[in-house]
Amino acid sequence: MKSEKHIKITGYSNLSWKDAIVKSIEEASKTLNHLTSITVLEQRANLQGGKISEYLVDLDIVFQVDNAPSLIPTNDEQDSL
């Protein structure tokens, strides 16, 4: 059975929204396995002196839940101990 988890993250860049997206995916992939998709939820920017100083993106990142065996025993396993 396949299961997916969704998390929301905010990415930042001084260059562009695209750069914020790419950097966010790179960072998320360092700690999350099996990334499958993203949805850009919102784009916004911080201004300084009437110019964009920082690009921000809110992302919904989806990854597959790992089907590795759990290290925590189930109730049945605890009963047999």
C-alpha cells in the first residue's frame, strides 16, 4: 500500500521565486526521502526602499511514507515478549 505525507514549508531567496522553490526542494530532500511532488501555495515578497528585497514561497511538499518496519513494537509484539 502506498501512503503519502504532505508538509508545508516556506522558502526564501534574494534572487527570484524560482530560486526560492529550487532551494527549498534541495533543502527538503536532505532530510525527507521519496519526494514526489510540490504545489506552490503562495508567492510573496518583502520590500525595502520600494524594491523587492526577498522572495518567499509557501510550498506543499509531498513524499511517500517509508514502509520500513517500525522500531516500536506493536501490541501483539509486546504481548509475546
